[in-house]
Amino acid sequence: MEGSASAWALPHLANMGSNRATITTATEFDTAFSRAFFDPDEQQAAERKITSLAQTTTTAAYATEFRTLLMSLDWNDAALRAQFYKGLHWHVKQQLAQKETQPQDLEELIAAAIRIDNVRRELEISQPPRENRPKPAAAATTSRANTGTPRIDSDRLKADPNYVSEAERQRRRNEKLCIKCGKAGHRFAECRTGWKGPDKGKETAKVAEAEPEKDIEFVCLSNLRTSPLLTINLITKDQAAIPTLIDSGASTNFISPSTVERLRLPTITLDQPRTVTMLDGSNPQTGKIWKKTRVEFTYDNRTMTHEFLISPIGNHSAILGIKWLEQETPKIDWLSRTLSFPIPTPETAHIAQEEEADDDPLKDIPEQYHPFAKVFGEEEFNKLPPHRSYDIKIELTEEGPLNSPLYSMTDAESVTLKQWLEDELKAGKIRPSKSPISSPVMFVPKKDGSRRLVVDYRKLNSRSKKNVYPLPRPDDLMSKLRGAKIFTKLDLRWGYNNVRVKEGDEWKTAFRTKRPGAFQAMMNEVFQDLLDVSVIIYLDDILIFSRNPEDHESHVKEVLQRLTDMQLFCKGSKCEFHQTTVKYLGIIVSDKGFSLDKLKIQAVQEWPTPTTVKQVQSFLGFANFVRRFVANFSQIARPLHNLVKREVKWQWTDKEEDAFRKLQRAIINAPVIVHTDPSRPYFLETDASGAALGSVLSQRQEDGRLHPIGYLSESFKGAEQNYDTHDKELLAIIRSFEHWRIYLEGTILPITVFTDHCNLEYWKESRTFNRHHARWHLLLAGFHFQIMYRPGKQSTKPDALSRRADHLDIPPADQSMLPKSVFANVSLILPEKEIQARIEKSLDQDESLSEILEHLRNESTAPASVKRAFKDYEMEAGLLFYQGRILVPNAGKLREDLLRIFHDSPMAGHPGRQRTLELLSRAYYWPGI
């Protein structure tokens, strides 16, 4: 007790047993306490409240309040049932009135009302807004308005081979037979008889013209009054459990709206709504299905991804139907009602081999290459590769243990590993070892459900000297394909396991050591004279290309001959010959250029909204692979990159959602990246924002339009973030020339650089005022280019470029700026040189600059706060610069003389006041200019 009740009771309890006690027994205490605190008119008050009570929120909340009040009443069940029904929402009353059997007591009525209300509310969640729903045909509207119930096609229902009439169903019930198959000895839920397929020969045109089959997506057993067949827990990526019914009577998979909301699953609107229909032809109160979702889950150590239609499904969170059962083929124990997937055994499954054998190695090989059958054969491949000069020497960096504990294995894995070891020993690829060094093996699941055996060499690799031979950049490889018309792709077996371990070092390895650097060095050496001429190679992926189709066969034969000589073998079923379009390193290559694989586009299109940092990192990792196809990638992705930083708390807001969707759209609409043509001029368009730079390199094609060659996008780093706008725009040009140097250096035709920063147009002729400009001048001296100003309203700008291939270039408008000769000469006239010497001598005369000069002279010892305050100032050649411009001290007539020089110079054309200040402020600065 507490409050006033405690204050009243404690004195009485303290006096009990003494002469002062007015209450001596528990009965007296109860009576006195009731008189003090209970309503003497409690029953009448409860009657008043319960008769005026009505449902205003959920039925469950209404029922809770109703049950509280009835505790004070002595009404019979019939009176309570009538009063509860009276206060229900009219929607619930309507559904209760349509039930064939009415509840017999109050608790049944409450339970039925709550179920109806829950279904109604879930249905509202799963359906789209009313204005988005497709309008039914006029005829259908009239028909349903007249009948008040959904129309059921009885002819089509009777044509179903699984249909059982109501009379027959009743007979089977009376005789205690299975309703499904008509046999005795088991119930409907235990029946193992499968469903009969439709007799296609008996389908009539009348049935075909009826309501489309695709509109009926749900045929479910869960509505029948039988116990559920089987329920399992699906575990999502976020370790959430979904209790799921296994229902072979459901045509597909279903999930409840409340589960979708609880797990925050992304939804997809269906093109056409789906109808929910039961086996007996009835149409439960669920309406149509408007949305679906894709769920990745794990069960029995197996990860799967399946689509679920979103629909109210009673007490179940989800249902896996016949579609899932057919695809995954699980094993069901009907006695214990458990579900599992068959454990791989040597008879039914095996560890995924390094390379599986082709039934006919020459099946997919053109006839002209059959003389090189050895390259595609199985006999030679099953032998250990020969020792070569490229063998890997494993040099350990330090002493110490290199052993690692063994990983645990299941019985099935142990049996299969034993068989694999026997096969490899017979082939001579491995041999028994008594080495003091051992590395454990483990199994990694593959997409097809099998498992690949791998050796964990992490400890050995961390203690051995690395082969630093560089791997080629994919972008550089692709640049060699310009002008190619036809392609052949070869897939090497074993990959870089073709490189043997050097004799004497075998004891350091358990099976094989994978070293991509050594393998790339070997491949480059073997094809040295063909590289970039007719072949490009990235590890075990070989692409043969020819600019003249007539030469292609000889190019392919030359490559096959060298593979034969080096005892390197290909898997014929994975090779592609004489193609005009081929997939290489995840990119579609053709004579037109490069484009994204449709599967990658589909993956991005269906990528669910990330809900964790790890999921954001996964999406960014995928997006980075295709960033060369996306204009201004860094700027778009910046909110997502900020979100994955360690010090940033997870918070998915509209800003992150917008970045995610923009990146999705940019990848989905990625253009074709064309091959470069040195005989055509290049066009470079750059842009720099506060945090990142972006640019696009283009060339005009046969259609007269500009098509992109590539996109560049980078974030500004460190001190670059503090550059002024002029230097950031200039840095965007510098980075673009560095990035595309292999194309732009040494061009015969001038490169046209478009910018919306007008001062950059004459930068090549301007005076260098700081060390950045001096270094950039030297870098750009090796390029033949011209900078052209294009106003922002006319510029397409890289952050707003169309993702299509038909990029239009707009000729620059007339500029209201000084001609180049004036800009160049004004900066070189003798009076200006003299006044700069005066500025250097007068710096100490301006007291307002003393603190700045003192800081710059002792910059290394200054605190961080002072460094931040004066970060825009620097000393160079005795002059003080502010944001790249010479700071003019307030001493004597320096500022007045500078204004007169820029105004009175004959070469300046006697400009007006504003033009004079504009010319002067490009190179000089003082407060108020």
C-alpha cells in the first residue's frame, strides 16, 4: 500500500495487539478499509460506465476495459454478451453478423471480435492508398453491388481435380474418412496424398475465358479446423525469428503485415493485385493482395532468399507454400513434425571440386580449334602442373610456431573430405606429409548449395615475404580494347594454382598456396609480345580481341598454342569464342563500348533499404565497383560514407534514404561507356562543390553527339577542403588530367575543357602567385588543351549530367571579359613589379598584420587553435598571401597606387570602377576591397 491508504493502515497495524487497538482482527480491518476507501455505490457506478462504454480504438483495448468493469457486476453471461456486442465498432458488428456460427459465450464473442478487428487493421496496412487502387470494370462493379458478395466461378471450381463437393465432404466426415483422399486410418492433416494436377486436355475455352489463373495466388489449408502440419522458425539476417507454417496447400509464400512492420522489411507494389481463395472456393475476409517483400533467412544452416506476398494470415507470422517446398526440397519427418535438409553424403553430394569435369570437353569448342584438344582435355589437367621458373618460394620472415588448431567438421564433411583426399592423392596433386607446419582446412558454402574445401593459410601468409608483383588495373586493361570488333574469352582451370611451390618449400604448405602476384607474373611473361596487342589478362581470365575479324582465328590459335606449351588448361564449357559482346571482369564489353551487366543492375534495383552499418558497407562495396559509370559518385554517396564512420551513431534519415535511392537510380540508368578514339577531339567537363569534385570525359560519335568515355568523382582530402572556389575548380581539372592521362597526354587535337568558373578561362596566361599554381602549371604543360567558360545555366555540369549516352555539348556564349592579351599584359607591367617590392618592405608597418606575421614566423610551435584561425595566410617570396592573393598592407599610398596602375594602364583599356576592382582583386587583397 502507498499514499493515503498507507497513511490510514499503518497506525492501525502498529496498534494491533495493544490496549489502544480499535481493530483487533483481519475481518474488522477489511471491513474498515472498505468503508474508508471503496465506493459504497460501486455496482451502480460500474453499471453506468459499462452501459455507456463504446469501442473507440482497438477491440482488444475495448475488451480489456469491459472486463475490468464486469468484475463489479453480477450480470449473467447473456446480458454481458449483449452489452459487449452493443459497444463494438460497426465494422466488427458487420463481420460478426456474417458468421455462420455465432459465439456461444462472452469469451468466444470477445475472441472472435478481436480476430476480426486484427484482420481488418492488417488489411488496411497491406493495401495501398485508395487513390492508387485500380478501378474495377463497370460491369464487375454493378454485379458486386447487386449481390453483396464476391462472385465464385463454380464451373472452374468443379473442374479442379482436387474439388470435393460439400455433400461428399460431409459423408467423409460422418464415416471418419480423410476429407482429402477419402481413405480411412488418418486425418486430413496427416494425409500424404499429393494434390492432383489439372487435366490440360479437359480445359475448355470457357474456363480459359474465366477470371485469370494468375489472379488466384493463394490456396491454403491453414483455414481448415485442423492442427497445423508443421511450424518452423526462420532466422533473418538481423537474427530475428519468424514463426512460419509449412503449408503444401498454399500456392506460394505469404507473410503477415504485422511481421513486415515489425522487421521493417522493404515492400514492393505488385503490378496486378492477387486474390486470396481457399480450397473449398470460399473467399475469406482478406480482400486482394497488393504488395510483396523479399526476405533472406536461414534455416538448418542453409541461407535462402524468397519472395512473400503480404497478406493477413491469421495467427501465423508467415507461410511457406508448395512453391518453396518444390524449390528447396526439404526432408520432413511426419512423426516428429520436423523439417531438415538432407546432409550431404558421398552418394548424394560432394564437396565442390576445384574444377568439375565436362562430359564432352570439345562440345562448345569451334571445330577449327579441335587440334588444341589437349588444352580442353581432362587427362592432362588431372596431373600436377610441372615445375617452372615461376615456382613460388616461401620465405619466412621470422621464427615462431605456424601451426593452427583444426576446425570441427560434421560426420558428412569428414566422410567427403576423406574421399577427396583419396582422389587428390591418386592424381598426385598432394602427398602425405610429416611437416612441423600445418594449416587447417574448412568448408565454405557456394551459391549452388555445395561446399568448397579451402585451406586457411592466413598464419603462413602473415609470416612470409609477399610477392609484390602488381596486378593490372581493370580500367587500364579495358582501355586497350578500343577498336576491337570481335572477342574470345578463355577460362583457365585451377586459376593461379597452376603455379607450383618451389622444390624444398613444400613442407611449409598443407595443400596449395595461392599467390596471385606470382601467377600474374607468369602469365605476363608467357604472353609478353601479345599483351595489349591482341590479348589482355587478369589472373586466370584471358580475353583475346581483334580489330579485324579476319585476324581473330589466328590470334586465338596463337594463344592456345602457348597454353599447350606451358601445360595450362581451359574449361571449354566456360569459354566463349568469336563473340561481338562478352562479359569480362564483371563488365559487358562490345565494339560499342562498356556497359553494366543486367544481373548487376537487377541486384541494385532489388537491393533492400539498409538497416545496419554492415548492410550500408555491403552496398557501398558493390556500388564502388561500378562507380566509373556514375557521374559525381562521391557527392551522391557522401551521406552513406559518413554513416559508416566509427564515430558516427547509426541514424537512417531522409538524407541517407535520398542518397541511397539516387545511387540506385544512377546505377540502374548507367550509360554505355564508349571506346576512346585518338583521331577525335576530347571534351572534358568539370565541377567542384564544397566537399567533392566530379568530371566527365566525352567524345563526339557518328551521331554528332557527345558520349561519355568515363566519369571521375573524388572527395576533397585534408587541406584541399580549405581551398577557395577558384582553386577547387582548378584542382578538378588537374585531377581529371591525371586520371585520364593515358588518353589525354600528347593529343594532336586540343582538348576542350568546359568550366562555369569564368576566371579559369585565362588561367594559362595568368601570373603564378602560390606554390600550388606553380606545380599545376608544370603538370598541365604536357597537355594540349583550352579552357572555355560556360555559364552554369547553360552547363550540364557533371553532377547534373544525363545518365543517358546522348550528352549534348552547348557552345560557349560570348563573354563580357577582358581579352587574353589584356589579362596577360596587365600582370606583367613594370610598375606592378615595383609596387610588389614596396609591399614586401611595408608589411611590418601595418600593425594589424603583426600577429599574423608573428604566427607565420613561428608556425611550428603555434597551438592548434591559432593555426586554424590563420589557416588562410601564407608567406612566399617575402610576400604575405591571403587565400592565394597578395595581401596589401595599410601603409602609405600602396593601395591607391595599385588602383591607379590597374585603371590608368593603356593596355587595360581604361576600365570603369567595377572592372578595375575586378581586375585588381584577382591578384591582390585587403579588407574591404
